[in-house]
Amino acid sequence: MVVVGAGLAGLSAAREVVRRDHSAIVIEARKRVGGRTLNRPIGGGKVIEIGGQWVGPTQDAMLGLAHEVGVPTFKTYNDGQNVYYRNGVLLPYSSGGPLGPVPPDPTGAADAEQAIVQIDQMASQVPREAPWTAPNAVEHDSQTIETWKRNNLTTENGRFLLDVGIEAVFAAEPRDLSFLFFLFYVSSAGNETNPGTFERLVNTGGGAQDSRFVGGSQLVSIKMAKQLGRRVFRGHPVRRIHQSATGVRVECDSLTVHGKHVIVAMAPQLAGRIQYFPALPASRDQFMQRVPNGSVIKCEAVYDRPFWRDAGLTGQAVSDADPVRVTFDNTPPEGSPGVLLGFIEGEAARRWGPRPAADLRDAVLKNFAAYFGDAALHPTAFHEMNWSNETWTRGCYTGFMPPGVLTDFGPALRAPVGRIHWAGTETSDIWAGYMDGAVRSGRRAAAEALAAL
Amino acid sequence: MVVVGAGLAGLSAAREVVRRDHSAIVIEARKRVGGRTLNRPIGGGKVIEIGGQWVGPTQDAMLGLAHEVGVPTFKTYNDGQNVYYRNGVLLPYSSGGPLGPVPPDPTGAADAEQAIVQIDQMASQVPREAPWTAPNAVEHDSQTIETWKRNNLTTENGRFLLDVGIEAVFAAEPRDLSFLFFLFYVSSAGNETNPGTFERLVNTGGGAQDSRFVGGSQLVSIKMAKQLGRRVFRGHPVRRIHQSATGVRVECDSLTVHGKHVIVAMAPQLAGRIQYFPALPASRDQFMQRVPNGSVIKCEAVYDRPFWRDAGLTGQAVSDADPVRVTFDNTPPEGSPGVLLGFIEGEAARRWGPRPAADLRDAVLKNFAAYFGDAALHPTAFHEMNWSNETWTRGCYTGFMPPGVLTDFGPALRAPVGRIHWAGTETSDIWAGYMDGAVRSGRRAAAEALAAL
């Protein structure tokens, strides 16, 4: 088995193939493994993540894998109060509560909450494995989230809260996305026994941001790659995939690998940049044209200590400021140094991406100061990562679908093309877009390819 | 100057460069020139086009170019009555009138007509060169055409008529497209002195389907290529484009060309499959991720003579049948053999693409028979072209924009990246998506690149 891509999906695929006593070769474009997860050392043997990092309840595949390879988890810091920054006014609010945190805007929060009840209810009727068969699927897929929002939320603050949630989940704007794709994504945010909910997507405690990995999320991939050993080839971008009646030939600039089947474990946009012989069917090629990646710049400021904790703050903000509208405490498990994490997402990431790094840093630190005090203005270090600039990623967190794509191209998402099988978190029916979905997609593709041997 | 792509845009760019006494090399992936225009011989020295074919008033660039290279035009056959086929009922109607043909459905036609008045009015406020600056641009770009249609047309038949028009213009569904992009496209359907209108997009007489080229539209490219002579290299897919402070290096598998600048004259999706060194900025890469190509299968049946003309019919149908909803008389200028042309567009093209050719032919001929009589069941030849299957096209007629793209990525459409300039009909502000826009885009890119020398 040949696997293209040594992110969580590709490595999980190869791991499954080897576990079933078949041979596997993994080919990775980068010099490193981990795909959209990436540790960055901050001194003293500690790391922060500048890619995907969280894990939470119902993400059983990722949690189980981390346990297998010996990467423990710990809770995301969530003690005390969040802050809500809106029109220049800062208000603290509880990070807990039975439904998760409720921002201190009674009108807007109630408006958003009734919308979320509707969304969860509609999502519960969306079959994860075939969202295009949901009730009113074509109607939902014919509109953007923005259109649905304007028709179903009535207050400016309610719409703002939904906007921040959508941007935080997709790193894209509500106008960019199909409402049916959104419902699928919500539906996908659960496991075999727990239906997905919007709350689980956006919450910290009990949600998708519940826990973190000791040593950084990339460590899971690094450990898998270590176990796979010389099966993993780094620094070899795959240029061409040939298939015949008997097997596949996967070609890089200075490496060619033969196998029975190939698993392409990449976001659809990147998979579309490989040359295929014979040419892929139109349904697959046009599908890959239609799943752009989100836009996010992840920014982290390092301080001697997490000073906001002293003030009883979680380090989490929801804000209408520019450019950072969502923050987290990303301090290592030892409790120092203090790390504040801010996301620049969607429109803001597209607008700020071309600007000078110093301007970006200034703007981010001013946001942090507005939320947590002037101590935020003087970090000991500042890290940023614009995933849209990465040649082998070209946007995070995930590929998303504009209107119309699920309706006319949905089945192409996972349908193998002869001896080519498709993995990557986008292809998962559970926790699509997350590390958990990546792991599941790799295992599914491996099972599918092995069954076809 | 290096030009990538020998369609109308690339050849027009090279022609302009040479006209200004600079040197040019054109590199084309295919063994032929013409891009999305393609003649097919039907015997007796006659051809039909299985790609782009029409030209009409205000398409001055294409008309002028054809005149320069000696390719005359003739009127699309438009004498007599069109047919309207709806719910199994066939009704003839006039192909003329001051506003063009009005389908024989008083309620639906009135509903569609008031919508078109609105559309034309809104389009008149969209600056062609920067549609994202139009009044209410973000609002329009936040919704699909489908959403606007549901909010602004009240009758089922009116919506149906708009659907057929949208599908015929974009080879995509109203749910696939941004309403702002649609308004831009309408705005673009005119010249410097005539504002664009929806009617000009869809009409035959006086519209974008007004006239045809004697010898086939591809002949314009063939003649340009002949004049450019040994400057045109065919059969060399460009794999890599390198740029430095002093020039560019364009690499194919067995050909490398050096130049001062390069003009990439391809649809954005295809341009995104080339490797660039240094890597392109995020704005350009993510833009190319977001402009998928439409989906169309062009079908033509050849008969001894154009028998429908005897019955006083134009050969033009508007229908709700599957798969062909729009037809034309595509008979050569000599008047024989008779050729009926049917388009399978958007959803229908995606659904029919994978089906056996014999099934497709049967279904198309049954449609033709329903519209023009049983004589249509027995052609002497049948031609089909699914442009989504073409490796070097991957969808026609053009790249389109889903919601949100113009708002956040609009300027990336044409902005050069160092020594790389972007042509292709999608980049034109006049007649974007048409042969005329291709010619204009090539000339604009040439002028831009020469000015930068």
C-alpha cells in the first residue's frame, strides 16, 4: 500500500495497514510529519502548537490513538471567567454553566441560543455519511449560512455571536459556506452514540477545545512515524499517480514507489494538484475544484507567567475587535511560561495576511491588552503561523463546501477511483475537519483498500 | 515574453506582444490550439464547433480579431418560431420582438421579466473592473442566485425561466453562484458604450448568440497561431514557473523557456495546478481554489437537412425536459447538413457525465424529437463533448465564483505576482467568460507585462 501524506490521516492509514500485516510506504512532501499539526519549541524543552491542537469528548479515535502511542492529555485551562469585548466594552462572564459559557448579552445570547437549538435539531436529521439525503437537503445547500442567519436571527448581537462561532469553527465567513455543509459539520461533531451539536464544536469544557496533548499534538504523528520507521519517506512531493489494471505507480521528483493501491491523504484542493494517469473522472476532478481551504493565522504571545489567571480569567475572549476575535490560554501543562493564543480567521486572515509581521504583532498584542490588561503588551516571544502561505497546506483548518457542492458532488467525497482511495479529515463522517476525523479517515481508507486487494 | 496557453487569450497576448515588436513564445499543453474552442469536421470540408462558438454585438474585440485574420461571420439561424416545452406540452413562440423572444407563458414570463429589469438595474451599478465596490456588494455576495430568485420571483414558471437562463449562461446551477458574481457577469455583457444586460447574455438575435464564424470559431486561433509560426510550442504542459529578480523560467517535461515576464492564460483552476517558485502569495493561491469551472456536455446531431426549418421552426427550444433544456440550429452556413445542437448543463451534466454514451445519445435524440418531431430520432451522425473530462480544461464554459469570493479575493483576479501576469476570459472586465473576454484579457495582460519591462 502506498500512502500519500504523513499527517494524522496518512499515518493512521499506514498504521492500520501494517497492523493488518500488509506492507505500507508513506510519502510526505515536507521534511516533517504531522500535516496540519505542528509543534514549535519555546525553550526549556517545552512546545506550543501552531496548528491543530485540541481534543475533546467523543473524539474517541484520536484519544485512543494518543493513548496507544503514549501521549497523555490535560485539560485546557478553563477556570474563572471569560471576557466579552463588544463595541469597546469589556465584560467578564462565567466559563461554565450547563450549556457552556453564555456571553453577557441577554438579548443576543437568547437570539443565538434559539438559533442553535434549531441548528442542532436540523443537524440531528442529517445523515453523516450522506448529508445530501437529509430532509430539505437541496434547500439547505442552496443557501449560505449568512442567508440562513439573516432569516432566522433577529438581533445584531445574536448574529454577531453566530458569526464568531462560525469563523472560529471554519476559519471562513458565514457567506462562504453552504448551510447544508454547516449542518453536516454539526452532525459530524459527535460519535456513534452521541449526536453532534453546535455547542460541542465551540465549547471548551466538554467540547472540541476540552483538552490538549502533553508534548504537543504533533507528537502523536511523530510517534506514529517513528513506529513506522523506514516506511516513511519525507521531503518527496508526489507529482504523478499512475494506475493500471494491476497496481499503482506513485512518482516524485527523485523517488518512485509501486504498490497495489494508493491512499491519498490530503485536503481535496491539494490532492487536485497531483497529476493522475489515467485522468480522474469529471466528478472527482470537479469536486476537488469546489472544496477550498479556510483562512487562518494563529498567533501566540509568550509571557513569563499566565498573568490573566491572577485576575481570575480563563484567557478566553469573544470579541468584535480586529484582528483577534477569539483567544485561549495556551500555557504548557507545567503552568509556565504563560501563553496567550489568538486566532485571526476568515476575512481578517485574508486582509492581514499580506501586512508586515510587525503590524500584525502590534495589532494582536493590542487586542490581548484590551482583553487581559496591559501586561499583554510585553511578551517575551511572539509566534505566528499563516497556514494559507504553506505550500503543502494552503489554508486551514479544513476544506469547506460552498453551496451546491454536496448536492451535485457529495458522493465524490469518498468514492475510490479504481485503485486510488481518498483519506484526509474532510472525508470523515465523524469529526470531519478535526484530528479525530483525520485518524478515522485513514483507518477507513486503509480498510477499504485492503478489502479491495 | 512567455505565454502559457494557446487559447484565444494566450494567442491574443502573444499577438499583441509581437505587434509591439517584442518577442514571444507560446507554450500549449495540447497538440492543438484554441483552448475552449474546438472545430470538429463533419465531412465535405464542413465543421461544427464542439466548444465556444457564438459572437454578437458589443463583442468588438473578437469581431475585430476575426476580421483581421480573415474569418467572416454569419447570422445564427433565427427565422420562425422557437418552441417552449414544459410539463410535456409543446408551444411555439416568436423568436423576435423588441425584447427578444418571450416564452408563451404570460404569468411566468411577466414574473421573469420584472426580475430581469431588477437584475439589469442592479448590474448597471456594478463597476465591471471592481464589482466588490458595487452598492450592497457584500450583501449580494453573501447569497446565491437561488436565494435571490426565491425572494424576488413569485411564480414557479418565472423561476423556471430564470433557471434555464442561468444554466445556459453559466453551465452551473443558481445555487452554485454568488448573486454579486452574477450581477458582475451581466454588467460585463456589454462594451465601453453599452451597459451589459441579461437579455444580451441570453438572446440570439442581437445577443451573445447572434452570429457564428464561417469555418468554425477555432479557426480564429488557428490563424493566429499560423501567423505566430514557430513561436507556438504545442504538446508541452507547463509544470513549473520560476521567477527571479531578473526574469522567469517556464519548465515543461522536455522544454524550458526563459523570458522577462510570463503571461498565464488559463482558467484559474488550471493555473492553480502549476507549481510556482517562489510560492504564490496566499491571496492568489486561495483565489484559485475558489473559482470552479462549470459543467457542460455539448451534443450535436447531424441530419441530411435542417428539417425543422420546413416547419417554420428556428431549432431553438426552451424546455424542462432531461437532459437537454436548450437547443439551437447549428447548421453550417451553406444550409446543409442540418445540425441540431443541445446543451446539457450544470446538474444534468454532472449526472449524465458518467452514463454510457449510447444512453446519452438516446436521451438527447428523444428530447430533440419532442421539440422538433420524430425525424430528429435518426441522425446521420452524433457528436458529444463533455468538457469536464478534458484534462486541459476540466469544465466549461468558464470559471465562476461562489458566494464570498469577490468580497475577499476580488483583487486577486488580475493582480500580477511579480513577473507573472494573469490572462484568460475570467480576468476580463468586458465579456468575462466569452471569447471576446479572452481576447481582451490577452491584450490587457500583454500591455501590462510590456509596461513592466
